[in-house]
Amino acid sequence: MVKKLITSIIAGFAIGPQGSKAQTSTSSYVQPMVPTGVPIQGDYTGALRPQVHYSPPRGFMNDPNGMFKDAAGTYHLYYQYNPTELVAGNQHWGHATSRDLYHWENQPIALFPGAEGEGIFSGSAVIDVNNTSGFFPNQTDGVVAIYTLNTEEEETQEVAYSTDGGYTFTKYAKNPVLSVNSTQFRDPKVIWHSETQRWVMVIAYSQEFVIGFYTSPNLLDWTHASNFTRYGLLGLQYECPNLVRIPMVSDISLEDPLNPSNIASTSMYILQISINPGAPLGGSISETFPGTFNGTHFAAVDYATRINDFGKDNYAGQFFDNIPASSPQVSIAWASNWQYSQVVPTGELEGFRSAMSVPRYNVLANTSRAAYTLVSLPYDLSPIYNPSSPLANSSSLANSSLLYDYSSTVPSGALTFNMTITSIPADDVTGTANFTFFSSVTGESIRGGFYLGGDTPFFINRGYIRGFDDPFFTDKFSTNNLINTDTQTFRLQVVIDRSILEVFLDNGLRSATTTFFPQGTLDTLIISTADLNPEVKVSAIVWGLESTWSSNGTSGNKTMTMDHQVQRDSVGHLYSR
């Protein structure tokens, strides 16, 4: 079945009317089944296909790469991409662009292997405004990609440059720009450090559990500066480091914590490291270390391990370059886990595997229990609210419930809701707050809830979804979330999108990303509370979200076709024809 589908997918890589363009002269290896110069075609109408999260047109996607915002306000997302199979391998850099981080336009593949057996592994991209590299005379918008070239013999760091804003690249003739004679040396993230007027690279010596810091005046000549060694969870290996300066907020408990008036003048660097395998729940996860950075050396503020996500499907997140340092930084992560990413059913049923998380705002906050907590919240969803008024809105949900059937009102199957619980007493707290998304056809459901008493646990349960079974597909997740006794308030935001659920607790102090693969369409939401103290008040508001792909399943580039279709039988089960 899978082998036949892969053959079908390769055969379906139609070339659009623009015709095919050759790769750059410095990249001579062209696989005949991989189109160049035009976007790959795909079908975005599948029952499991996310409608407000980015996913590749077809084939296999993993880590986000090279993310930046250009001067015109366009966001560029590159990603690890195998265009010819439904598993990792044959790594290219896929490419998509967006003006709002939700409506994406698939672009032609940006970077290709240069020879059989090579892979273009993870990396980053920067705008070389001052032409430090020398690639861009009389130009301020030249883009330089820095990536790992993987071969059986070695992992080296290469650069490629783009004179058209990041759409096509030419590989540097004198590559590699950095080599240490290692097969486990990868994933460079490069930033500009204004204080020292140098480029800074963080890179993983993966199985030595070392993050190396390098500096360069020109993106081509790199000097080792320092190492950050054996911090946090180690797992099997370090991967995909990120270094970014993030602003602090004054009061994270506000209803709108990202209001500019609440953004403090202080900031802190964070070093983010991804590990795989070795996560507490198994497989892959990311961890963050806040600290100071002087241009050569990073010093963590403490030895605590801060895990980014209490779910199981958030890995290798990257921050967009060229976001003002005084603004919340914007990130996207891969919404999957290496324990099962290559066998999830979207491959066999719909010809693609993996999606990205929603884009997220990121700030740092000090709380009563922890300093420099990374706070993550969804990037503004209001431009894709559908309709213009909420689907449901209640201010009297204490010890009550709200049921909403969205089967006919939300064609995308994507929703978001916010719940706020106030006047929580300081002592003798009781009660629960729960939500359930379920299918009226198959009875499947994904659930979550908060116990206001005891050690205040919050849980997610995807065990009632029956479309995928794997021994590593952990079905329950939980965290504790202490109630702020000063505000006596708990806030919850949830985003669901056909086969992915993301939750954000107390303005993003904790978050979780969870994929799930139902046999039937989820079409009903229940929000309920019970056994709350008499003085507690609960409100909730529910919004439908528009599909960010056009009605016929194409992206904005109008080059996609629907040659692979998924339908449902009389009881709602998926089948492919």
C-alpha cells in the first residue's frame, strides 16, 4: 500500500504551466522526480489535513529551517523536506511564504542536494543588510542560508546566497565554510550580534552534548568562541539549537499580557536545545535555558531544565529572524515526534506527513515560583475568525455546560476557544473544568481538563481517538498549574484543527501540542464545569476559524491539484480512492 502510494505521489508531481527551471550552476545534481522552479502540487482538502497550520503539499516534512521576515513584511518558512517519499531522507529545503503566518503560499523547493547521497539538513537564514559577505553589491535585501550538508563521511556547514529575496539560491563556490571532521556536527542557527558587530552561530556537536558558539565578520570565516556543555536533559543527542533575545513582560497575569505597555525594557537571551530521543514522555522534545550572552559566551541563569511543551508533538522550534528585539519573538515548531512521525496515517490516506505548530508569540515572565519562564501564545488568530461573531459566548458557565454542534457552521473543522475562571478562593478549592471535542458519528473524542483543587493538575487525553495505534503514541499528558493567588484566576486557550490540538494555560505559562488521527470527523464541542465553590465565575467564548487554503484545496499559488482524494464511508471511516 505505502509503496504503491509513493509511486503515485511521485507520478503526481505535475509541473505547472510556467515550465521547469534548472537549478543553479553550482548545484548540478537534479533528481528527475523532483520539480525545480515551480511549487509541488498537493491536496489540502483531506479529512485529516490541518486548515490553519502549515503542512507540506505532499511528501514528508520535519524541522522548520531558515525562518525570517523580510523588509516587505513577508514571512519565509523553509523546512526539512523529502519530496519523493513519506519518510525522512533525501533532504531538501521546502519553502513557503505568508503575510500573516496563517495563509501560506507554497514556493518552489529552495535548496537541493548537490549529489546522490547528500542531504541538505537543518540551518538558518539571515538578511545580509550590510553586505558583509560580499555577495550583494548595491543590495540591502540579500539572503544567506547557512545549513548542514550531510554525507556518510561528514557533516559540514555550507552557505548559499539569494539575490531575489530568498526564493532561489546559489551555493557558495568555496563551501564548506566550517568543518570539524565529524559526522555529528549540525543545525547552525545564526544571528547578528549588534554590540560586537559580528555574526554568531550556535551549532550542535550532537552526541558530545555540546553547543558550540562561533563568530564571523562575514558569514564565511568562522572562529570558535566557546562551548555550552551537558546542560539539562541529554537524551541521545542535542539538535537544532536556537539563540534569541526575548523581552520580559511586567505582569503575565493581565488579560492582555502582550499589550505594548506591558512589555518591559529588559530582555534576556534564551538558548533552546532539542533532544532526540530522551524526552520524559519518549522521543523528541525541546528545552530552554535563559541566560546572558556577551557575543562569545552564554551563561545560564541557573541549572534548571525548562521543557517547552508538556505534550509530545513539539520539536525543533525556530524563531524568525529580523523581528525587532523589543517585540515578542515569533516561533514555529514541528508538530510531531520522531517515535511515530514516519508512520502516522496521513501518509497512506492523504499523501503527506507532518504539520507545523501554530505560530507563537514568545516573551519571558517572572512568576512567584520561577524566574524567566518562557511564555508562548498563539499568534493573533482574529484575522481568520469565521464568522465575524463568536459561535458561542457565555458568562455563566459555573457548574454548568456549553454544547455546540459545529458540523454545519465550521467547514474547516478548526476552532479556538477561551475559558476564564475567576474568584477562585485561596483555600478549600474544589471543582473541575473540562472540554471535549467528539464525533457524533463514531463517538471518538479528545479531552482535556483542570482540577482546581489539590496540586491543580491539567490533563489531555487522546486515548479515545481510534484512527492510529502505535506503542509509542502516548495517549495521556498532564502538568500541574498552580493558581495565582493574587489574581484568583485561571485562563485557558485551546486551538483545534482536524488532527492537531494545542492548549495554552494561564496566558501561555504552559502549553502543549498534541496530534491525533480520528476515523470520524470531530464535530461537537462540550465545555463544562462542576463542583466549583459558590463564588467562582466562569466565562467562555468560542470562535470558528476559516480554512487558510482556498475552497478547492489549493494554496494561494493556484498550482495545486487534487489527484489523491480521501472519502468517508457510511460510519465516517476514512478510505482512499
